[in-house]
Amino acid sequence: MVTYLALELRRVLRDPFSFFFTLGIPTFIYIIFGVSMEYGNSKIGNGNYSAFVMINMAAYGAVTATTGVGGLAAIERMQGWGRQLGLTPMTDSRFITVKVAVGVFQAALPVALIFAIGFFTNAKALWWVWPSSAALVLFGAMIFSLYGLTVGSLFRSESAVGVSSGLVVIFGFLGNVFVPLSGWMLVLAKFTPLYGIAALARRPLTEGYSVEMNSGDLVAEPLWQVLANVGVWLTIFAVASVLLVRKGRERQ
């Protein structure tokens, strides 16, 4: 499994252009809405609003990076690589573990970049917020590695990359990541997979609150709702990825 992991990481690093969207877009959004806006210095919880935007964009960049795992899984399935691995001692759980590890490695790059830019620009937060939020973002990225593997295993072509990435953008808007939501949109957001991950990552900073879009007031995000969202989607993606990877190894 270690050898297979090393090969996967080497393949990822051979294609630096794949990091353009995972590094460039969230960084650009953070600079526009987290640095250049006057409200960036407004206090929220244990820091300011710039740090709020920074964590959101780090979460978006991280989960976008892990969706590449889905594209690789789709190509491997199309080429019969899954059945080839089925002839080796590697189990389904080890295969998924390697894919998750590669996804987390890819996710660490935008997190490190956006947090570094935030540190040297306008983001302000207590010292312990930085490592806590970064760790929670990477935990969420692990979940979306399973998401990428699930979506990729449903397709037999490279269209899996476009589908999984497109859904992440929609999840970002619906998950209270790009724009603070309110009313029925906020209620809907609590059932989407990116909401719980982003809310959990922001919690060290916001102390369990988010920003209401219309009034700008703080809105409570109960911890049980956040954990329930994360737990349900983690279970769905984990079970689906195992079943679909196992099916991909069957002879057709």
C-alpha cells in the first residue's frame, strides 16, 4: 500500500496545472472579499471577518482539490485498473485509504497557501484558531475524498471530473460558503454536504455563529446540527464509495 501511495503522489505532482483551480480561484476570492473590502476588519468571535472568509475559501479549495480523486477513479475504472488491482492482495479498504490520503495531500496545498496569505494580509484570529481550523478543513477534505471517489465510480469517462467539480461549486453556494445565506436558503443549506464541513472549520473562530445575509447579524449554528450534517454525509459517502469500488472490480 505504501508503494501504491508513493506512485499516486508522484502522478499528482507530475501535473502541476491541475492545481490552478484549487489554488488560484479560492485565493482570488479571498483577496477580493477578505482583504480588499472594508468590512474585513469587522470583529467576529475570536478574530475578524477576513479570517472568516479565509477559512471558507480554504475549505472550498480543499474539497475542490479532493474531487480530483474522483476523476482518477473514473479513468482507472474505464481502463480496467480496478479489476487489475483486484488481482493483488490490496483490499478495497486499502485502496480507498490510499485515495483519501492522496486527496488530503492535495487539499493541504490550498489550505497552506490561503492561510499563509491570510496571515500576511488582513486575517486576524487568536493563535489557536489557525491550527484548529486548518485541521478541521483537512478533516472535511477527507470526507470529500470519499465524495470524489463515489462520483468518479459512477461514471466510465472523464466527465466525472466536470460533474464532481460542478457539484462542489453548487454545494459551495448552497452550503453558506461563498455568500452568507438567510431564510429558507439557510434552512436548505443545512442539508447540503459542504455546510457542516465549513461550519465546523469556522467554529474555532466564530464560536458557533454565522453571518445573516440581509441584516449582517450573527446567527447561531448549533453544534449538534453541524455534527449531524457531517456524520450523515460521511456515512453516505463512505458506504457508497466502498460499494461502488467493489462493483468496479467485478468482471463485466
